[in-house]
Amino acid sequence: MRRLGLLLPLLFPLLWGCTGSQEPPLPALVAAGGEGEVRFYRARDLQGGTALPVTAWSTPDLQDLAYSNALGTLFLLFPDRVEAYPTQGFTENAAPQGTPTLASLPADCAGGYLRLGQRALLAHCPGAGRAFLLALPGLGTPQEADLTGLPLEARLALLPQGVLDLLGYLTREALGYRPPLDPGGTPRWERPLDPLPAQDPFDLRTDGSRLLGLAATFQEVRLYTLQGNDLQSRRVLGDFPGEARLALDPVGGVVVYGRGFQTLEPRDSGHRETFRTYTAGLVGQDAYLYLARGPALEVFDLFPSPPLLLRAVGLGFSPRSLAFIPVE
């Protein structure tokens, strides 16, 4: 017993490190985009119950934002362009806007969204029925993805495979991937969804090795996970088949949110907060879950099971997208 007592102080840092409960907290900013601006908050302030932004950028007509940790770059999508901002000068006390790299889009991308690959950034403009690939890190001239055969409601993402970024897609009937500029080329793969009534595709994302998609029937929301050629599906969010989205981080975990939320990784929490509707979500590298419902932001520690609600703070505006930016 004495030997076990001596070991416990050494084991606890290993058990709690790299979790939502870690000490000290990971220095980071949370970028919240919506209503024509991007506000930057210290992650540790949000965890502590305060929401005073470090700074705010004026970004009229902002549609979406995405952060690449590998490139240290924040990407902003507007109806007519994509802007890229390096974040090397960001600290917990400053997020200087600087001068962006800019790429014009040859289509109206109002209502569009961004998806990161390893070598390209995808800007999907569903209203125009078009999507564009921007080479990383410099954006360059957009290349139009070939969406032949894909319906307007399809959700898209980029799936890294070797040195390629394949175009992943989720429709009402199928999940698949193919070369973005050559629909008939290889490697390509497609499989029908479960034999259920036609499903509305809500979201499609990748964590680098898997495609994860959400679709719903009148009865349920289903998560489809493709790894290699193995496609699995499961029901999520209980009896609430409303619109849903994914928040994920390769280290932090995977969460489905909409009418309530459900943590799937690192542990299945079951359906939580069933009477709340969340409109933006983020799983940080610090293993905290950030969920926005209108102007309120809730912060959960993902280490306990079920996740522990730490704080609910008022932001003063309603973000549509969130990003986690580690800083020095």
C-alpha cells in the first residue's frame, strides 16, 4: 500500500494531462465568427466564465471561417473571396489582423462553407452549385471542382489520401470520394447509405483518416463513418431528427450537436441537453467542448463522462462558426 501511495502522485499528471482538466491550461484563442465580425477570446477566460474579447475584426458578409494548425493560418470565407491570415503573431492578449492573402471566387458563395485538406482548401458554394479548390499555403488561382452527378444538397469535404486530397461527398443516397477534378478517375469509392428512406445530408468532415457524415430521416439522425473501405453507421441524438452538425479534433474528440449534443469520442455520453438547440460547435485541442446557442456559449470539460458543464457565458452576438487557435 505504501508503494501504491508513492506512485499515485506520479500517475495523476499522466491521467489528467492532455485533457479538458489539464493544468496549466493550453494558451489559445477561440475565434467566433458571425454577424459581420470575428471576435477572439482567451480560451482560459471562457473556461473561467468571462467573455471579454481580446479584439474584434470587422468582417462584413462573413460566411465561414477555418483554422489550419499545420499552417498557422486562419481562413475567412466571403461571398466573393477567401482571405488567409497568418497567426504567428497571435498571443493570448493580441490577434493582429494584418494584411491577408486573398483569392477571388468566380461564383456567389453566400451560404457557403470551408473545408481544409492537406494541400488544398475547399470553398463549397451550394447556392451556386459550385465548389473551388485553393492550393495551400498560398491560395493561388481557384480551380473549380467537378461536381458532375452530385445533387445540389450534397455536402462536401476533402479526404487526404497519400499526397492527394480527394473530394468526399454525402448525398441523400450515398457516401463516397473521388478525384476532385476527374469524377471518373481513381481512386474512387461509393457506397449506398443504409436502406432507409431518403436522408437529408447535414454535414461532412474529416479528421485526416476518416470521413464522418451526418444525415437524417423523419425518424432519426445517423452518423456515417468511413475509414478505408469500411463504412459504419449509427443512430445519434436520440429521438431528435432535426438539423445537426459535427465538431471534432483528432486529439480532443468527436461531438454531434443540434437539438442537444452527444459526445462520441473519447467516450459516448449519450444524448445530453435535449431541450437546447446549438448552432455552432468546437472541440478544442485542449479537450474542451465549446457550444453556441444564439448569443450564449457553453463550455464543457470532455474528460468526465458525461461531459461536465463548466460555464455558460454571454457573448453579445450569435456566432455561426468557431475555431481554436493555439498561441505562444
